[in-house]
Amino acid sequence: MSLLEVRDLSISFSTSSGPLNVVNKLNFSINEAEVFGLVGESGCGKSLTALAIMGLLPENSFAEGELHFKSRDLLTTDKESMRRLRGKEISMIFQEPMTSLNPVLTIGYQIAEVLTTHMGKSATEKVVELLKAVKIPSPEIRLKEYPHQMSGGMRQRIMIAMAIACNPSLLIADEPTTALDVTIEAQILELMRNLREERKMAVLLITHDIGVIAENAERAAVMYAGRTMEISRVSQVLETPKHPYTIGLLESLPKRKGIPLKPIPGSVPRPEELPPGCKFSDRCRYMIPDCRKEEPALREIIQGHFARCIRAEEMQWTLSM
């Protein structure tokens, strides 16, 4: 059963020369207790999509379309209702915990504030329980400390504790391991997997690393230039990708010794400089003149596997590690 349905979501910014579209008619759904991955290069609109779901878009931006969460359209929900929903039913782990946590308040106070706001109660025992849940050692001592006294991995665990405090139905994790080393990254991802299984939460996992999606998500959407390029089960996306951009991401992954990387040529164009037709056409080695005529629709290639490419049926590629 769908917990969240994103239908034709478009996000634009107001500029002196008119609206600038950065996310264009995005479509995907997340089922209850499912881990859904959103993957793509920096600047493709992943974080903006998360902020739209949370009702936290910048003031100079606006969203169109539908965001159905438990049969409620979040885009038409008033600010006060969104404030009550945010943190309780939908929570978010932001990219950089040092800028998300208040530097002058203790860790314990900040976690307790979430409980007070949404549940009308605050107890040291509950805060300690949450710190134990995210594997913080000596929680009775740590709750009296400030963010700067903790490592990056510890601060990210604090952000997770705040996000799960009210047992949300949907947890949005926006690049939760960006600034962490490989060992700590693995620990944080394992922690999130365990918490999701224990609490039966749905998770929207946002990342630029397709390897993280491969290990943690059940289904995934691949984004490029504010558009969904491919959606399917992760196993299908990895084993039989149907969009050249997805193939490019997979070919850029490190493989066994002796196999060179194949980077995607060029760079992501600015929103106001997108090519005609397919927005990936200027970087695509499969491009033909018809690709420039009009933008392809996202269509079902095989059951449950969608791609935005007129040559999707021709894609024959397998992952060799």
C-alpha cells in the first residue's frame, strides 16, 4: 500500500527573468515500510524534492503537482498542519548535522524538544532510550554535551535519534553519510537498516552514490536534470538498466583491478541551458537525431520497470564487477 505518492511534482524558482524550473513532473511512490532510493548527480533536484515533501521549500520557490501522504495532499496542507505533521509523521535527516543542530543547546535538550513539541512530554529516560537506540555510548553523560564535543558520526546519530523520536511513518534521509569516512558510513547505514526493521518505517534514501542504493533500497528512481529517468526494483536497475544515464552511473563505479572507469562525458547543464528533447542527449553516446525532437515520456518498458528513453528496448548491458 502506498504511503507517499508523488504525482507530476514540479518545482520552480522565481527569478528576475521569470520562473526557472528545476524539478519537472516528478513521479514515484513509496510503500509502507519500504526503502525507496532517489539517486543522481548533485544539482539534479533530489534535496529540493525532499524539502517539498517536508514543506520547507525556500521562499522564492514554489511547487506544483500533488504530494499524497496517507491520502492528504501535502502541497495544499496549511502551514500549521504541516508543522504538526513534520517531525511526527514525516521526519528528515539533513546532509550536514553540524549546521542542523543548535550549537548552544545540549544534545539532550534538543532531542527532548522534539518530544515536547509533538507528544507533550519530555523525560530524561526517553532521551537516554533514544540515544541507546542509535548506539551512543554513555548516553547519560552524552545528553549533557554540545554538538561541537562530538564527532561527525556521533552528530549524525543524534540527528537520527531526533528523527525517530516520535516513530514517524516516513523517514527522509538526505545524503546521511556525505561527510563521513567509509567505516563510519557503513555503521550509520547499518544503524538505519536496523531501526527501519524494528520500527517498520518507510525510508526515502537520497544519495549520489548508486552503491549505497544497491545495498540499502528495494526500489529506486534515477534522477537527472530534475527528471525521473528510470524507476524499478534495484536489482533491475543494476542488472538490466534501460536508460543511458543509469548505465553511465554504473560504468563509473570502481570495479576489479584492471577494468578502467568510464566517466560520463561533460557535466550537468544549468537548468536554463538544458538541450532540446531528451535532457541527457548532449552527454549520451546512444543519442540519435530523434532524441532532440521532443522530450521522451517516462514509460513502462517491462512490468514495473520505467524509463525515459526512446531507445530503452535496445539497451543491452550487464554489470561486470
